[in-house]
Amino acid sequence: MRRWNGWGDDAIEFALNEDALAFLRARVGPGAAIGDATLAQACAAIGPSRLAPHRLIDTTPALRLQNGLGQSLPDWFKLRYGKVGAVPDGVAFPESAEQVRELLHYAERFDVAVIPHGGGTSVAGHLTVAAGMRPALSINLTRLCRMRALDKQAQLATFGAGVFGPDLEAQLRAHGYTLGHFPQSFEYSTLGGWIVTRSSGQQSLRYGRIEQVFAGGTVETPAGTLSIPTFPASAAGTDLREMVLGSEGRLGVLTEATVRISKLPEYEAFHAVFFPNWAAAETAVRELAQAKLPLSMLRLSNQLETLTMLTLAGHKRLIGALRRYLSWRGCGADTCMLMIGVSGEKAGAVAALKSALAVTRGHQGVHVGKSMGAKWKQNRYRNVYLRNAAWEHGYVIDTVETAVDWPRVEIMMLAVEQAARDALGGQGERVHAYTHLSHLYAQGASVYTTFVYRLAGDFDEDMARWRLLKGAVSEAIVEHGGTISHQHGVGVDHAPYLAAEKGALGIGAMHALFGHFDPQAIMNPGKLLAEAGGLR
Amino acid sequence: MRRWNGWGDDAIEFALNEDALAFLRARVGPGAAIGDATLAQACAAIGPSRLAPHRLIDTTPALRLQNGLGQSLPDWFKLRYGKVGAVPDGVAFPESAEQVRELLHYAERFDVAVIPHGGGTSVAGHLTVAAGMRPALSINLTRLCRMRALDKQAQLATFGAGVFGPDLEAQLRAHGYTLGHFPQSFEYSTLGGWIVTRSSGQQSLRYGRIEQVFAGGTVETPAGTLSIPTFPASAAGTDLREMVLGSEGRLGVLTEATVRISKLPEYEAFHAVFFPNWAAAETAVRELAQAKLPLSMLRLSNQLETLTMLTLAGHKRLIGALRRYLSWRGCGADTCMLMIGVSGEKAGAVAALKSALAVTRGHQGVHVGKSMGAKWKQNRYRNVYLRNAAWEHGYVIDTVETAVDWPRVEIMMLAVEQAARDALGGQGERVHAYTHLSHLYAQGASVYTTFVYRLAGDFDEDMARWRLLKGAVSEAIVEHGGTISHQHGVGVDHAPYLAAEKGALGIGAMHALFGHFDPQAIMNPGKLLAEAGGLR
């Protein structure tokens, strides 16, 4: 069953062994677990619903809680400490576009804020209800989940936007196709959520970001239905898809999306390559990304992430042997791990891998074969469970991500990590920070940093620590010219930093655009953009 | 010198030999040339400028004429018959963003319409001044043409937006790079023009459409300067680049653009393959487009275009031998020609070509080697000159293009051609129509149809014929679910058909967006969108 106060399925545990815990203790000090609140305790604090009754709206407190929070660290604190604060006043599970329209009319009539809800995996506060806000309605879209059309000739499939990743892939796989969109949240996130937050999957090098596969769809907006037809390409003015992408629920409710699919790959493999140091590794991956080779994935961990991952993996003897081999090959304490993926028709994939390995050899890369790659693939959605395990031992894990052009990639990585390490100095706390480049482009790369630090054991103090850390790393991103998000979106947590990249004129343009579709400003207020007249 | 009333350089002639003329006569009847107006005659009809004097604005009639029309057939008629009608009241050639801002302030102060001008190659009426409109100022951007930055590490280059294709490529080539954007207008169109009309180059399969290479830039808008920073990718809300792409001068003047460049390819080749019929050819190119092979170009001519091109090429003996060979290999009267391009690192390009030829062989494709491909490359920008040559013999040539998903590609091709053939039946005129798929995608293809028919010899009658034909083919596009443009943009000629794909809600969103940047509505009125309150 899905955890109500953590990540994923409660039957899945990622155990931390004694070596892993010793590593964390040495890095940030001994952790102390807190006694988590129960669901009943958390629900007890939820006030009565302020919504006028409606046949489609359920106001059960547990349901309001489950739909009212995402997976950001503040969301976790609220759940684990049982201090959930404001939640939606009700939840609807529409089963048709007509029902969505009915709910929007209801919301306009009663001046209710609408929060569209997909899988609830946001780590940026997309689902947050602000304290003191007018009544809010969560529209949970997961009952809109069926494949409605499959056009094999055009390689297009149309789904209800609330379809979860595994369900979408299963429906396509039955016909020999895949969307190929595999963000780490894949198991619990939805197609619609990917689109409105501009998600990127682990194999985007082959399949593209969600922007490249979103071909058209239907959005129910307060001003009417926006239907976006599919074209392979068009020069006819503004691309309506781009109004929906990254709109984070501000212009309406995406009910249906048509996506570009691919034939299931004949062959797929992931291979690990180690480099002696960051400089060699970064040069190699930049060359790989610019070589236009048909790879499906490139993912480079820095020295600290490589060390952390190898230590937490748990297979002490195996990892020891690997490290001795790498050391003998010149990859010592500073070694950085690259994961290379190839997918597709076998001959082409094997040739691309061969070319890629030739590039890595030119930069002292040591290829250790595909067993580590297979392990990575097997655990691709499991690593998130580390967050649950760390919590049990009194540690919190958070992440931040950006993207920058190549000349600033290393500078950004160092600046974000340093900002994190310094952020809790006033509290006498250490932060263990490590980074990978999750997505590589000819122009630059995403920079994805993970932080581990200790739970304070007090809700207010933990929120304060998180704010300090989040503020410090976000400012480092802005200062070094990065985008405030490469793949997680803006929500409320990144909204204060958006103007740095859009400018006042750009922010105004977004307001003008959303205002056209949502003249009464009922859609997801406070998310993505701060409200001009203040949040109500 | 550049032709003032036709395409390209007046030193370049594309001669039609007797066989070619006999072919045209047989298809649409004997043509009769008209006596073209002289530049002096055309200028004589231009009224006095209505603009208040400004040091940056030149009101010389010849200059106003040269900047007031593009390359659409109505534009040609106006020039050739010496009935130019309304032209801009003045032309400015700003040399800096500051001067552009100064001109925008001037335009706002005096309520002057502003028409941004790049290379003037529009075939959709982007430069047209409507009769009875308030005074209009053409801002010619071609003095903003220098490379301002080159970042080899991020493979980014920044140019003044008025740089012409050959100049841009020469500046990059000096450093070993290319943009790889080669529309047929390449020699006379500009980077800024490509961006604001969503241009697509012949090798977009490798280098991407202009949307994929436009990384950021600066737009001077009446509401202020919009600066778009470069990121390799971003999930931070609405993509500001997408507000500029396809905006056709409606939100401001693009002064500077940063583009994603590539290393000059080590190897490049174009190969011709013939198929016995359309069905085999279309199946083959769809399979090729969906195979994700690293090709740089796919361009498929239908039977009538193949016939026309081979006949007009002029090398009677050579072509005769080719046809006998093809016929012996099973490609007779219905044969269709495919051009395949590969570019890049030699081993990869050769391997991709080999894989592609294997696919074509599976569909009865006959590979005739690369000499025809080399010829195609040599003439890639020469075929447009056919328009000049045909005119001299009393024939006009026009084109229309769209894009649709695969299941409708053939239906669209047949419908557009048939609509064209029927359009002038009431006039007792025949239209020779032929088609190629210029850009191929996994999802579908562009459908690019050329028409040849006879000049009437009378301005009004020629305009009437064009209107009939344009209306008929545009309606066929809309009826069969195509976009009104795949690569030429909307301008005034396609504007009436835009609502069919955007919907009233989408059109309203575009108005809201542009209105934010241009509250006084001075920017390129009447283009792309019809004015809500009528054109003034």
C-alpha cells in the first residue's frame, strides 16, 4: 500500500546496513529518530470543510490530507510531525471532461481555488494550500487513466491525463510500444503531471523530454475548452502546447494528452565507466553529448556521489573488489562514475556504445561492463526509498537541481554543494552534499545535488533548517546563472527565484497568458507565480 | 545585384530549354509574357511619406518599395505590373538595440505601425502594408549582423538577428562550426526571420528546426526589453523562447539571438533512391523516419514532381539513360524520387546511410548513387530561380505547404493537388500541381505542393486567379486537418485559416500575450492575427 507519510509502497524497504550508517555518522553526526505521528493524529488537526456540498466532492479528512501534500521535505515534516496545517477542503475524482467542467463552474460560482492533482509526487510544493487561503478544491485526475486512441502509423497514443507511469507503459507495451519517459518518480507520477511541470525522464537522450513527446491534448479551462490538435511540426504562430507545458495548473485542467510513442527497443543496456577524476569525466561526457551519438542515457556522478552510492549500496565485499580493481586502473579516491545507456535496434545500439566507450577511453575512462548497469536499472526507482530509510535513523535527504551551459557546470556544482555545506553552520550542523549530472546536452547539463543532514527532532526547527538550506542553494543557482529547475518545476518553493530568469516582463507575460484562460484566478493560486494582489 | 522584382541575384538565370517549355505548354497551355514595369514606373505610384521626420528614417520611394514587399505571388504581381499599392512610409536601418528602442518610442508617440524586416523573402505577406492603414515604418534589421559571442564549450553563438544565412555560416565556418539551418531561402533570409516565422532547414533531421536551435536572445518590445537567458533545458514554467518563435513581429523586434551550433561535419553526402510508385515510397520513408537513424535529410518527390524535375533539369540524354535504367529496374512512369542526406563523423554517417538503403531496398527502392545527390546539393538554392524563368515565358509558380500525421499524408497530397487543379476551371485554366514531402518526422510529414499555371496578363485577373487558388488549397488543408503552415509562417495570407487549428480560445491567448508586450498595438498589425477591432 502506498505510504501516507513517505515515499512509495510500504512493502518496500531500503535497509541501511551498519557500514552505511557509520558513513553517515562520520559525515554529519549520529542521527536520532523521532516518533512519527499516526494518520489519525495527523487528521485530528484538520478543520471542517468550508465547501458547499457537491455530489462529486468528498470532504473526508483523511482523503483531504492524502491529496493535500506532496513529497517535498516540508510536506514530509508536516506529515511526520502531524502538523499538516491547511489542506484542501474537499477532493473530487472526475471521470470525464464534463465532470471537470462542472467542477470548474462550481469553483467559479463559489470562488473556490482549484488544485489539480496527479500523482502527488511534487517536491516543489505544487499541492500546498496556503494558510488563510479561501476554500480549496483538489481535483484528483487519476480516474482519467485509459488509453483512448492508438495510431500506430503516426506513433501517437492518447491517454487520460491522470494515467500513472506503469499503467501507461503497460497499455502501450501490450501493443509493442513505449513512451520511454522514466523520471525517478515514474511509479507514482502521472502523464498530466509530467506535462504541466516539464518533466524529464532518465532516457531523455533517446526519447526526449516531455516537451518533445507531448503532441496535443485537451485542457478544461475556466474560459472554455482548449483543444490542441496534433501536427508533426508547424510554423503557424504560437505553439499552444507550450502554453500548457510548465503551466503547473495555472491555466486549467489537462484532461487528455496525445503523446509520441516509439517501438519497444529490440535491445537495451546500461554500462558503467569510471574516471580517475572529475575533470576527465566532465570532458568525456561533454564530448559524448556533443558527438550526436544515438545513446539513450548519460548520467555522471561526482566523486562524493560515487563514494556515497558505493558505500550505501551494501555489497561490501563486491564493492571492495571493484575499488581495488579501479585503483589498480588509476581510479582512486577521486573516481567518478558514469552510466551510459543505449536502446534500440541492436546493431545500431551496440555500435553507438562502442563509439561512446572509445570516447571515454580517450579520457582515461575504465569500462567495468554491464553488471553494474544492470544493477542500476534494477534499482532505478528504488533509490528514492533511501529517503524513508534515512528518516528512520534520524536523517533527512533533500535534493535540488538546475541546468547550466557547459562553462558553468563545474562552478555550479561546487557552488551549490558549498552553499549547502555552509547553510547550517549557525546551527552547528553539517550537511553531506553530493551531485550528479542527470541529463546531458550539447549545450550543458543538469546539475542535481543531494543533501543529507540530521533531523532536529522539532517541527519548527526542522522547517527553519530546511528554509535556510533551500534559500542558500537557490541563491547559489541564481547567482551562477542556472535555471531554478531542470525537471522538478517551480511550485511554491522555487517561485521566489523565477523572476531572476524570466524578468519582470516575462513574469507579466505569464500572468497575461494565464489570466486569459482563468479570468477569476481560481486555478492553483500561489503556484509558479506569486499573485499580483497577494494570495487569497 | 539582387532583383528588385523577382528572386535572387540578377546575374543568375535558370534557363528553360525547348523540352521544358513543351512540357509546360502540354500541361497548362502556351504562356504569354507581359512587359514588366520598370523600377521607376513602380516607384511613380508611391505616395508621399506620412511620417514625422526622424534622423534614422529614410523616406526615399525606391527604398520604401524594396522594403515593402516580399516574395509572395501577390507581391510579384504588384512589382511586375507596377501596381505596388501601399508601402511603408519610411525605412530605418538601426545599428544597435538602442536605436531600435528609439524607433519604437517614436512609433508609439506618433501612432505608427512597425513592420520588422529581415531578408524580405516572406511568401505569406509578412511585409504587406494594408491600404488605408495608418503610417507604417519598416525596421530593416540587416545591419545587426555581427557575431557577438562564440562559446565553443557550450556550442553557442550569438548574432545580430539581421544576419543573412551565408554571412552567418561564413562567420561560424571560420571557427569550424555550422548552424546547419538551410531553408531554400537561405541565401536571402535572416536568422531573426527564421526564428519569428518558425523556419525549417533542409537538413533539419540532423540539426533540428529553428525552434530546437534558438537558445535565447533579446527582443525590444514596446513594453521593454525581453532578455532570454540560455539554458540547456528548463522546467521553470513557460518557455519565453516560445513566445518569440512564430510571433511574426507581433511582440517586438528581435535584435540578437543565441543559437546552438555544431562542429562542421567531417563527411556529408546526398544519395538518390527511386521507387516504382508512391505507396512503396511513402511506406519506406515512414519506416526511415521512425527508425531514429542519424540521417540529415529525407525528401520525397511524388510521381508528378519527379517527372517535372527530371524534365525541367535539361540534361535530356543523361535523363533518358537514367529513365531507361530505372524502367529496367521496375521504376516506370509512376516512379518517385527520394533524396537521402547524411552528415557527420564519417563512420557513423556511412553506417546510417547503409541502414537507410537497406530499408529502401525492402520497399523496391533503386539506389542510383550519389551523383544525382551531388547535383541536388549544388542546385539546392537554384531551383527557386525557376520562378523567374517561368515568368519570362508567361507562367507563374506558387507553392503551399502544410504538415499532417502519417495517416493523412497521402490524402492531403491528393486533396491539395486536386483543389489546385480544379480552382481555375471557371477561368478555363489548367493548373499543373506536384508535391514533395520536404521534412519527415516519426509522426508525419510536411506536404509541399508547387503549382504552375498561366499568367492572365492583367493585374486584377492575376490577383483574382491567385485568390481562387490560394483559397481552394488552404481550405483543402484545413478540411483534412493540416496546419496552415509547416515552414513559411502565417503572415496575412494564412491568417484567415489560423483559427481552425488554434480555436477562438487559442487565438485569444495569442492576443493576450502580444497585447502584454505591445499595449498600443503598433507591432506588425494584421499579420498572423486579424485585429479584434479591425485593422487601422
